[in-house]
Amino acid sequence: MASINDLPAGPWTVDASHSVIGFTARHLMVTKVRGQFTDYTADINVADPATESTVNVVVQLASIETGAADRDTHLRSADFFDTENNPTMTFTSTKITEDSMTGDLTIKGVTKPVTFDLEFNGVQTDPWGGQRAGFEATADVNRKDWGLEWNVALEGGGVLVSDKIKLALDVELVKA
């Protein structure tokens, strides 16, 4: 089993063409809607030991994609992210262990701690001699904790959009 301490120390970057910063929400309480953010930057500095590493991520909220243009426009509006006034979402790690990463997630000016379950998938040398590493991370959050309150009550009970959102990261890093 791979250990995060197998990661060589130093700066790493995200290979966006092989990574996803995504989420899942329930729609009408009966199905899942998935989306992702396509424009983001990440500064990752791996320390020795790796548990002393730092991760800083900046996501451009306007880059949200759910597969439905009208829904994406609504998510960018003041009902949700209000990207005109709050263009970014940020994450700054505060603690990393072998199987978790905790940090401060800021959305719409509200900062709350979030702990991701972390799975390290190992390190490989690519065909060009570079080093790559893979991680998966998931966390369940309540969107209302960040002031994302908009919803519609359903006649038969429940709501249009779930409060619980699953954040899911599938990230490939490249040693800088």
C-alpha cells in the first residue's frame, strides 16, 4: 500500500487534464446531479514528512459545469455563488494525515473547516521521466454553512436541491 511519505518533497502542480474538482447534489431528492469546476490553481508543497505538507487551492466559481447551461447560470447567480461579487472559492490545508486532509474552505466570504477523506494512489514515473502522483479525496458538507440557502419546497415533501453536497477530488500531481 502506498504511503504519502513516498512522495518526494518539493513543489508539485496539478495536471488539470487528468484531474477533476467535482461535486454531487441531490435533485428533487431522487437523483444526483454532478458538476465540476474547470478553472483552478493549486500550490502544493510536499514536506518531509509529508504530513507537514501544505495545499492551497483557488477555484474560479464561474467555471462551474453541470451539463446544463441554465443550471450553471443559476448556480453563478446571487441565488447561489454570486460569482460577480464572489469569484473564487479557496481551500487552505491546516492538517494532513495518511488518510485525511483538513483545511479552511472559503465560499462567499465564509470560512469553515472541512475534512476530506484522503486516498493516496501512489507515485509513478511518466514516459518523459517526470514524477506523477495521484490522490482522491471526498467530503460531505452542508451548503447552508456557507450561505448557499436558495431552495424550493416540493409539494410532496422534500426540497429541490439537497443541503448535503459531496465534494469529490480526483487529482494527478506533477513534480515541479
